[in-house]
Amino acid sequence: MIESGKHLEYIFGAYGLSALLIVLLSIWVVLSYKKQKNRLDTLKAMGLKRRSERTQIKPE
């Protein structure tokens, strides 16, 4: 069997870097979500609505 002692630093480093990257990306997604939600709330407070919520005039 291959001795893992020689490669433990590399393995732990790779796992640690991967875990750090996942945590940072998760934080980025949460912060981005909050920022977008605040923007939408501001627009909603101004009275702006989504285009899909507008009433459409039906041709007769």
C-alpha cells in the first residue's frame, strides 16, 4: 500500500482550500441575495412593479 504520510500536507491543503472556497462563495451568494432584495424592496416602495404584474389590455 502507498504511504500516505508523504502526501498528507498536499491532501489537507487541497481539502482546506476547497472548504475555504466553498465558504467564501456561500457568503458571496448570501450577500448578493441580500443586496438584490434590498434593491427590489426599494423599487417596490417607489411603486414600481414587475412587467409580468401589469394588467394587459385585451384587444376587442
